[in-house]
Amino acid sequence: MRRLESQLAGNKLDFLLISHLANVRYLSGFTGSAGALLVSDDGAVLFTDGRYIVQARDEAGKVIRIVIARKAPTLAAAEWLAARNRAGRRWIGIEPESVSAGLRDRLVSILPGKQRVRSAPPLVERLRMIKDREEITRIRSAVELGASLFRRARGKIRCGTSEVEVAAAMEYEARSRGAESMSFPTIIASGARSDMVHGRASAARIPRRGFVVCDFGVILAGYCSDRTRTVHVGRPSREARAFYDAVLTAQEAAIVAVRPGVRAAQVDAAARRVLRRAGLARYFTHSTGHGLGLEIHEAPRLAAGQDQVLEPGMVVTIEPGAYIPGKWGVRIEDVVVVTPSGCEVLAPAGKELVDV
């Protein structure tokens, strides 16, 4: 919060109205489903409604002033500011990605004529890119729990079992072991469906032969994990094994490329070079990875054209894949944290092709 407050003046802002709930949580600790945070160099005020009187006081009340409102927290913050803002403090920044055009119009109508609303740069997101020691500890625990679910998946993947049965077994174990929820709907894509990048678990039955892509993650203590492993039902052909090995080599090349001072695009390029040599470049249709933390997708994004320089404390996924329409697909993913000298793979495990 102190780092954010110190950046307001340099961005020509007197106040920053934070409405994205992940950012509210990051700064205040408040985890409710309705909240807005008004930040200035004088401190911060949290706005929420009557459902969260006790929760707000427990989670944020020791360090932040709390206002319980009878209307939407963002509008309540604007009314509070209009009634109390002293002369000369006129620039109010909003988070454009979380404020609709209609809500922006309402904010403008509430604030006095001399006060101006403008889109703020992603100040909180920039802070969130660098995880502190406690955050990395929480992510590590989430990754370790998430990684352990793959054993459950391997035990359930059999010819004739539905994809959703495999996902249900994994999700039940995750909740039984303390996960708050899954990071995203579990992906179990088998056979020809493995050509779908986001093939959510369906009623489809696992075929007698073919790849099964398993992409899964949990939320533990507020922080996300993300992992992908691909197995093969039945003995893989030489072509299938070569296809898998190309993706694995690309993933390992990208991990080696992760270190401080490297641009995000360079990590992406490391994976693509391998797949290009294998003649598979056109089948790699998404970015190599993304940041994660309180949300499953955060900055930085590891993709072509991304100039963000990696720094120690950033946590990113490395997940190249290749997908031939109508035939099959493979993706392999780990979470890594950037260290002063390179990177660390969280919950490392063998990635050789497994046939079940």
C-alpha cells in the first residue's frame, strides 16, 4: 500500500479508485465479493456493504478505514469522495479494465464538476507481478497440492471412463485436502479432443488409444496453481512419441531461457524455435505462459511482442503445446519462479511420456 501511495503523484493522480476485487484483496486483505478501495497519499478507505461488516473488520479493519454502504461500493466511494474532497485534489484514477462505460458515466455524474475521472495505468498489477516471500510460499503450497492430483488422474484414466469422471475424482481429492476451489474448470481432453487447447472435461469416453491432456490447478490460501500433463492410453506409436518429445524439448528450452533481464518474448521464442525445427510451429497456437498468483492469469504474459523484462520474484507458467486438428494434441506445463540467477521449477516431477 505504501508503494502504491508513493506512485500516485508521479502518475498525476490524487486518488485511485480500485474496484477489481483481486487488487482490493492484495492491498487490504478483504476477500468479500463486493468491495472498492479508495487510495490517496493520506491512506485508504474500504467500501463494502452490510453483508461484510464482521468480515471486513476482521480482514482489513486493523489497517484500513471501513465504510459500510447501502449501495454499490464503487458508487459509495464516489459519493464519499464528493462530500469530503478538499479543493485542489481533482484527479481520480479508475481501473479501466473493471469499470464499464455505464459505471464510468455514473461516477462522473456523482463527482463535482472540478473533479476529473481518468483511466489509471495498471499500478496495482505492476506491484503484483513481483511476489514477496510469503506469496511465493503460498504459491508453492498450491502448486504442490495441485501437482499431487495427477496421481489421482493417472489412476482414473482408463478406456471407457468419461473425462468428467476423471475431473471429478481430482476435484474431490483437491477439496478433501484443503483446496478452496479449482483455479479453473479442469481440462481433461482425450483422443481427438486433445486437439482442443481448452477442452474442458466432457461426457466423452476415453478411447482405447490416444493422448489425454490433463490441465488442472487449485486455489489454496488465495493463491492459484496451474499444471498440465499429457499421457497416452495404450502404447504410443513412434510418431506419437516424437510429437510428445518435441513439445517436451520446447518446454525445457523455455524453462532454461527464464532468468532476470530476459524479455518475456525471448522465453516464448525459445519454445517456438524447437517446434519450428520439428515442423510443428503452426500447431502451437497460444502463448508460452503467463503470470499467476491471486488470479490464474496475471502479468507478465510470455508471448511474441511482449517486452516486459523478467525480474526476481515473478512467477510464471511455461506451457508450450502443439495441436493437430482432428488428430491429437500435447501440452506440458510447470510453474516457475524467477530467481536472482535463473529460475526454480515449483514441484518438479518427471515428464517422460506415460502410457496407461
